Amino acid sequence: MYRARLERDFKGWIDKGLLPESAARAMLAEYDGRESTFRAGRVLLVLAALLLSASILLLVAANWEALPRLARVVGIIALVWGLHFAAAWLARAGRSGLAASALVIGSASFGGGIALIGQMYHLSGDAADAALLWFAGAALSAVAFRSATMTAAAGGLAWFYFGTVLTESNFNLASDWRLWSVPALAILVVLLVRFTDAGRARHLAYLLVLAWLSWLYVDSPSLAFAGGLAASGLAAFLAAAMPGSPLRPLAMEAGSAPAFYSFALALLGFAALQYEAVGLTTEIVTGACTLLVALLGIAVAGAQNGAVRYLGYVAFAGELLYLAFETLGSMLGTSGFFLISGLVVAGIAWLVIRIEGHMARARRTEASQ
Amino acid sequence: MSGETQKSRWLNPLLAALLVAGAQTAALGYMIESRASILRSGREVLLKTVPVDPRDLLRGDYVILSYDISRIEPELFTGGFPAEEKEAQIYVRLEQQLDGFWTVTQAAFQPLAAAGDTVVLRSLPFVYYPSTPPAPVNVEYGIERFYVPEGEGRTLEEARNAEALSVDVRVDAGGKAQIREIAVNGSPVYEEPLY
């Protein structure tokens, strides 16, 4: 955890006389005092909320025959009202962790209510519509209570919706509005993240868009689509990370995510292009372009952005191994493949060490200026 | 796990609770009422069920129902078929036969006007794949599931597969249907109350 690393580094700096002990203690105290830092109690609370939610859903699944139908509906609606007002009361009392847990259970009760009513009244409608309604309920709760936890829950439900759309349509192309509803939900989640300050929940939305694009490509692979993914990813990455780009300051403000996800999109596109490539020459040309893009990512954004750097290394290594397997591996047999792989990995290791050393030197000169 | 918000509240939490719980209740209420209104004012239609393959399809606790109107022969279609693969809905005209059951007399990919003693039923959206010559079209109407208490599904399935099961549905003006009653050999076993 970051807290433990911070403490260890402080100790080292104090021992070297770089940092007075009182300052280190004050910094740690400030860090511990922050609202958003990891607290075991809060995490356990949300876990407890999730377990209670699961029990509600299981109760519904068990059909609950002992009660008359209308009584069951009244029960679940009472649960929805009770939990949301409990959350309001807890929020007013300053117990934000407990309030967030109550909201999560309240939202699960709503989802349970949708399933219960569908079952009791024999509504064999679309499961994806039910998932969408559940998402809408959770998103409304996130907005009304300005709750970061509910934003994360809505992000999870957006994924659940995507999964339902895929399974309902047997992984075939769904109808047009279904298709576009997935990125629309991702945009909604990003807006919720901005509104509720939910930080990490934004990755749920970005990953959802990447997963959606991969699905689109797998569903109807075409050279044009693969090229479009590669080109738009590359353009977005350069806009977000190239020094001198007018969008760069804006992207930097949002942290390392814009550069990382546009880079990931570009690599996804090149992986698709590699899949499209037929014949040795095209394979090698596409492979060389992929290697260049991986190196470009490391060179442009690798120094400030660790995530881009590691993704770049992984893509570079994966592409080299793929090329080695496709071209030389088939000629040399299995032992030859391992020989080539060993040489390739050694070469990459040498390159990575050079790059890391270069970047460390660049950072040092920057720091001493 | 990101912590709770550091941004200030914009809504009194009590108001927020009222808004969220109210909207969620309204959504659940709408689900119940849209079905109840079909049962209350829809037209009554008696449908014959057909065996489901594979025979043993009790999914958790609902019985899958399939009707003779679920599969529509290409000759019944008027107004042509879509030329390419697309998401479509079809409309079927049902007419009562001498044995009391209703059956499809006309089908179309465009809305059909209600006429005389016929009832127009609308299918759920499905993806249509064209073929030459046109093949029979299989559709669902949203009345294919009937949830039963645990253990009771078997009896209904056996009756369904012996073609002894009949289903009484109500159809509203928009062509949507809901199950009102299920009968085995003509005697009702499940009668659905409005709420």
C-alpha cells in the first residue's frame, strides 16, 4: 500500500538526514487525516453491505412463497424507502461510510424488486431492459446523494448491462440502439465520476469502452475498422501526450488515464490489424509498425506515465515473440522457438534497462535544475 | 475503494432519499400497473400450447410456454419480407376457430389494423435473417414464461408436452399480451389476480 511505502521512504530519508523527523510525522498525520484514504473499517462496511444485498437477492430467488404477492411487493418497497432514508439520516449525522453502505443495499433492494416483480407477474421481458432500469436507479441515487460509492456501483451495473446485452443476443450484433447504449452508459458513468469525485471508478467506464470496441471488432472484423481503431487511438494518444499538443495540459490534469487508454486503444487497433494481415510481408510490416508504436508510446509518455511505459513494454515483447513465432519459429521447431524467445527477451531486457536508465537520468537533471 | 465524496452536498439528504426512493417505487409500480391494465381491459384470447424441445426445460422455477402461434408459416405474411438482416417486429392477426382456440390468419412486418372480431398481437423484437424461399418465422410475445412455486413445474410441463395445456391471455390495443389463466384439459389451474 502507498501508506506503507511512504513510511518506509520517510524513514530512509530521515536516516540520510534529508528530512527532519518532525516534518515526516506531520506529513503522515496529514495523509492519515484525508477523507479518501483507505480505512479497513469502511471497506468492511461496504463488504457487509454487499453481503446483505446478496441475501436480499437470494431471498427473491427462493420465490418466497409463504407471503401473498402484494405483501412481498410492499415489503421490498418498504426496504427501498427505509434504506434510502437511513442513508439520508446517516449522511446528516456525518457517518458517510455507513450512509454509503445503506445506499448500496438500497440500490440492491431496487434490483431485487425488479427481479421479484418480473418473476411474480410472469413478465418475460428483456433481461437487458431490466439491467438498464437497475442502472438508472443506481445512477439517480449517485446524483441525488452525490455519492462516490454509488458511482462505483453504477459503473459495475453498466458492466452488468453490457454482459446481459452480450448473453441475451448470443454475442451477435444487437439492435442499433442497444449497440450505442453501451458507450452512452460509459459516458454517463464518466459524468457521474466528475460530479461525485469518484476517482478510480472512471476506469470502469474507460475499460467498458475498450471492451465494447473489442466486441464490435470480434463481431464483424474488417480491415477498415481495425485501421480506424489504430488511427484514432494513435491520434488521441498523440493529442493527449505529445509535447506541444494544445490538448496535453488538459489531459495531464486528468492524470495518467487519457494517455494510457488512448495508447491501449491504439495497441488494440494494431492487434486487430495484425489479425487482418495475411502473408509474410504484410505480417512483418504490421508487426514492425506495432513495435514502432509501442516504442513511440514509451518515448513520448513513458517518462511521466508508468502505466503507458509498462503497457508499451508488454506490447513490444508480445509483438516480438509473435513475430518470432510466426516467421522463424515455424522453421526451427520447438527448441528453436525457445532459443529465439530467449534471445528476444534478453534483447528486450537490455533495451528496457537502457530506457529506464535514460529516463532516470532525465528526471535527475530535471530535478536538479 | 474510493472514499465518500469531499464535494459538498447539493441536495438535502432527506430530499435526495425522497427523490430516489420515489422514483424507484414509481418504476416498480409502472411494471406492475402496465401488466394489470392489460389484464383489466385487454381482449380475451385462448391459445393452444405446443411441446417444447428439449422436452425437459424447467429453468429454475419457471415453465417455458410455446404456442402454435409462435411459429408462423411464410404463406401467412402479407406486405413482403425485409430484404436484409435487421431487427424486426411482426404483427399477427388472430381469429377464433370452431374449437375455441385462436390462430394466426395473417402476419406482417408492418402494423396491422384491428378489424371485426380479430385481435392483433405484436411480437417482441427479434433479428430477422432473410432466406430464399422465405422460411417459417419463430417469434416470442412476452408470454413465454410462467413462474410456479417450487416442485409444481413438472405437472405443467407434462400437460404442456401432452398438448393438454391451454393459456388464456389478454391483449391490449397496442398488441401486448399477458397471461390471465392456465388450464389443463379445460379446467383452470392457475388464475392470475390483477395484483
